[in-house]
Amino acid sequence: MEKNDYEIFQEMFLTEGWKKVIEDLEQLREINNDLQSTHTLEMLYKNKGKLEIIDILLSLETTAEMAKTEEGSNLEWWSDVSS
């Protein structure tokens, strides 16, 4: 990651579009977290994968902020989040 990548992310986090994405992801998390509608093992694993991706996106702002404030951080936090 480049040093100015945090500023790019920060700018994105302040947009109405990002706020709408977060709102939609929170709704999707609730829908996919309902075990009563999960009837097969395949559906369970599919929902688990969806939830992992949703959680990565929902925590992106916090993760970026933590990476920025860590002493000596070189902003290579994306590899930690995406693994």
C-alpha cells in the first residue's frame, strides 16, 4: 500500500455512498446470520463465506484507522485483513 492510500480510504469513508454500503452490509449480515433459513450444509458454508466477506468490509474503516495510528506502520494492513 502506498502512504497516501489511507487518505484515499478516509475520503471514501466520508461519502454518502460508503455509508449506504455499510447500512446494506449490516442488513445482509442479519439475513445471512439466520440459521433457521439454512437448510443444507452447503448453504451453511456459503453463508459463512458471505459473513466473512461482510465482516471484512464492515471492519475496513477501523482496520485502516488502527494501521494508521500504529507506531511505525507502513500501511500494509490490507494483507492482514484479506487473509
